[in-house]
Amino acid sequence: MSFAVIKTGGKQYLVSEGKKLKIEKLEAEEGKEVVFNEVLLLEGKNKLEIGSPLLTGAKVTGKVLKQGRADKIVVFKYKPKKRYKKKQGHRQSFTEVEITGVN
């Protein structure tokens, strides 16, 4: 079983074939294939390759399962004795991807 570490949306993810993950929103339609070219580490067939910082020629492919938004969180700011309070909500957009290939 091979795995890789990819970088997307300012974060790094440890992925392998068949794994589903929620990442920062990508501009891709549901059902389409997406390619991650920023591969930091690749392991397969008892061989470990580490990039400095990226590996050349390595890529990870995935299929977009869903575009969605996470649950709402409440952002509440409060300053005691100053009559200041501010309530705000936020829903983060995400893309759910299933990894189909690690090359």
C-alpha cells in the first residue's frame, strides 16, 4: 500500500488510495477528476522519496465527491465593562475528494 503527503489549500494531508477527505474548496464540479501536483513525500514498493520541498513528476489524482459547507460556528467577541459585544456566524466551504491514484 503506497501513500503520499500532498499540499493543498495551505495544509498538508497524508493520503492513500481509497481515502476520502475534506479539503479547502476547489473550483471543480462533482464527479470530475482533480490532480494534486504538489507532492511532498511518496512511499511505495518499500521505497521512500522525500522532496526538497516538492517531488518532480509525482502526482496524486482524486475524484470530487461533493461540494459543501461545514456546520455553522459562532464567533462571539466580548469586552467586559465596555458595552461591546459582537456575534457573528461562519460556515467554511469544503470539497470532499476520494483519492483514486498515487503515482
